[in-house]
Amino acid sequence: MSGLNLTLDQLMEVVRTCQSIEIEGCTPPYLQDFIATQLADAFPELSTRVRQFDQDQMDRLCQYIKDTHSLTR
């Protein structure tokens, strides 16, 4: 995904991490910490990258998650 420098596999791990939550209109303030914490044990490098995202990157990641959920739910 443009601007995030994540592989498709990494993006899918993030999406899987968010399966249990419903994201509505905008990027929730807890989302970055939630994703990074959930990824920390199995994917520490990816967790660190997510923690370093700025607001624009988080907004794009959130939109990707929402789009993917709308296709798969």
C-alpha cells in the first residue's frame, strides 16, 4: 500500500489483528496502540513499524482495514 511500505503479507497480518473490532468513520485514537500491541509477540518488527506511523499513515492503514473488512464480512 502506497506510503506505508508494508508488504501484502504484513497488511494482511494487520487486518487479521483487527478482526475482532469494528472500525467506523475515522481512525480511532486507540487503533495504533491496539495493532502494535497485538502484533508485538509474533511480529515485533511489524509492531515497531506500526508504532512509528504518523497520522496520515494510520488514516490510510485504517481505510485499508475498513475496505478489506467490507469485502470479507
